[in-house]
Amino acid sequence: GLPGLILEANDGSEVIVCSKIVLNPDDKTTISEPSKGKEVSQKEFDIIMEKKMKEMEEQFSSSRNSDGNTIQIRIGG
């Protein structure tokens, strides 16, 4: 995932902007401890992150157009 919240998306020809965020403080939200997965050390986490970053680089480099600068993301097929 990405750190933070994306409030604007721009593809060069179209811009989508979040203009309003509504929070309902009356709704109580409970955060539960994860029930699956495993605990890893910082060193193990760093190794996993490096591997995942390389996978993403390879995935995105295969998505680039001939100009080498554009990434296409398809939603819904």
C-alpha cells in the first residue's frame, strides 16, 4: 500500500480531486490485533521489503510505454 491518503489523481488529461471527507466521530471503530501472519524481525522485514520493491519495479517497467515515463493502470479489465 501507499503511505497516506491519495486526494488527487492526474493522468495528464484528466484530474480527479477529493473535495470532501466526512468523518463520523459517533461511529465507534475497533481495531483488532491481526489473527494471521507471522511476527518478523526488522532485518527480515527489510529483506521482504527489498524483494517486494524489486517485484514492483519489474511489474511497472513492463507496463511502461515506449517513452519510458508512463505507467498504465487498468481498473476493471
